[in-house]
Amino acid sequence: MTTELDEIFESFDKNIIFKDKSILQTRYQPEEIPHRIEQIKQIGSILAPVLRGERTSNLFLYGKTGTGKTLSIQHVSDKLLKRVSKNEGFKLRIEYLNCKLKKVSDTEYRILAELIKKLGGSVPATGLPTQAVYSKFIEIIDSEKQLIVLILDEIDQTVKKISNDFLYNLTRLNSELSKTQICIVGISNNLTFLDELDPRVRSSLSEEEIVFPPYNALQLQEILNKRAKGVFKEGVLQDGVVAKCAAFAAREHGDARRALDLLRIAGELAERDGSKKVLLKYIDEANNKIERDKILDVIKSEPRQFQLVLYSIIHLSERKIKNSKNKTGQTNDSIFTGDVYNFYQDLCVQNKLEVLTQRRVSDIIQEFDMLGIINVRVISKGRGGRMREIKLAISKNILQKAKEIIEDSLSYG
């Protein structure tokens, strides 16, 4: 075994594929962001008054995943921070928080605690009334004259996990501050998120809005070609590899992040294979891997209530298959929303969690359908009305892993 491991390690020592793989990773900040000049100029013109110590309008950025929203706001933020002089008589702070992070942003308390931590303070992980944490947050941000730009990425997750009220409270904070002013930049992949908000929250949050359209295949090719020059050693990319990556990502709503991940994973697969080139076949393999990982990441990041609903669907589907095999020899994994809700209620009781209404669970089922985790079909029962039939769309090779993720999260089983 030691000899085999040595051979693997030695093959990686003789790296013939990558020059600098970090250029394809999410945290990499390019100096230029192709095809987002207009959006960057708009963000810059809206936030420019902070350079004079003035609070700006709240800003909302939306567009599908991988359309450059986070990259663009971080680019502008870096430029603003570099430009602000220490002698202006005010302090500028720009704080970023991803609202999808588990165990940081799944309750109002935890989001505030994380923001307090970023600002140099601390509160216990649990135990205080939420209002006391609010008071601590206001105390720490109002302790000196400063201007705070608060960037909340995937802000729709706060509404999904908490409520409209949290966002409303944030947007009204300035009325409680004497020294500090705060402005909020919200970012969302959900194009209909604003429509779902309480009107009073929407009017406060989205004073300015910027839409990020999807990239097309040619734009994605240009982005990949620019990055590939610094990433790969000369001559290792087979002809057509970049074009194929761009085509796959263009089908996924012009997702540049997916295109970059495809290229990186294809390179890693080639390296593991001992190949001297990144071949077209590695793009197909990388695409399959990303599809699998994407579903598992979604399941991992969902709130507990979502996980309970999905666990109910998985359990009932498996039980249905087992019972139908015993009786007829054929498999049938179709289940109905009423069965899911009944099983979900039992799980909530076992886990000492609040039971959501049947309508809310139906909405969650619809979201899983949109994510491609399940397939939902409406069936007419004549005078008996209509029912929604549910079928799992998760492949068998990741179903067990999906169950383990949920069980680990729920400490169930």
C-alpha cells in the first residue's frame, strides 16, 4: 500500500496539467470582470456617495446563479475601501455575510451574532433574548462615527429560514442610530424574490435594483479562455474543451461558476488519470460529478423543515418500492402529498420541531420539484378531486448519501 501511495504522490509531483489552479476557484478575484462593465458602473455610481461619508440607497442585485453578482459587488467594495482616506473624518466598513451558511444564518439570533463578531464584538451562541442581541448590535455599530455597507448574499434564504420581519428591522435601523449610518446591499438568485416580500420590506430594501442577465455561450468561452491562460500549462487542453464547458454552462442558465468548476474538475480528473491532456471525455465526467454534488449541497444547506419533508419523501418512496416488489414483482415509487404530510408530522414530533401547515409543506414540495430533486404530477381523480403524485428524481447512487446528510443534520436514526 505504501508503494502504491508513493506512486500516486510522485505522479502529482510531476504535475503536467496545472500552472495555477486557484484561478478557477470561487474565492479568486480577477482584476477584470468581462461582460459586467455596465452592472459594475451602476453599482459604483449608487455606492459612490459613501466616499463622502453619505449613506446611500439600499441596493438589490438579482440574477441567476453564476451571473457575476457577488464578484461585481466585491470588486466595487475593494475599490471603495482602497480609495477611502483615513483622514476623512469618518470610517467606512463593508461587511459581507452569506445568508445560506448553515449554523450562522438560520435564525435571527445567529445572523446578528455573526455580524457582531465581524464588527469586533461577541455574544453567546444561544441563551439571550433576540431583542438583547439587537441592542448589543446597535450598541456596537453606534459606538463611533462610521458608515457601514452590509452585503447580504443569498438574502432570500433569510426569509425562507426566518421571516420578512428581520429584513424590515434591518432596513429601519438608521432611525435608532446616532453616530453611524448603515446601508444594505441584498443579493439573490431568486428572480421572483422581491415579488414575494411584504410591500413595506420591498420598498425599504430595493430602493435601487440591478439585474444581472445570464451569460451566453460565447461570453462564457471568453471568460474561460482568459482564465485558462493562467491555469493550465501550454498545450494541455484538447481542442473543443473550452467550447464544450461553455455549452454545458450556457444550458444551465449561463452559469459562469459552473463553467469554471467544469474546467477545474476536468483538469483534476485528467491529472488523476495520468493523462497528458484534458480531453473532451473529462468534461462529461466532470458534468456528472457536479450534478451529483449540486443535489447533495442543496440538501445539506436546506433548513431542517425542508430536510424533514425530503426525508419523508425518501422514506415513503423506498417503502412503496419494497411493498410493490413483494406483491407484484414490479417497482412503483409514486406517493402522494397527503401521505408525505402525515409522515412529516410524525417526524416533527419525534424531533421536537414545530409542525408547518399543509400548505407550507406543499410549497416546499413545489420547491424540490423546481430544483429537480423530485418530479410532481397532478392527477385527476374525477369526483374525488385532484392529487399531486410525487416521484423521487435522485439517482440511486446518491440516495444513501442524501439520507446520511439529513440524518446527520437532524441527529435522527
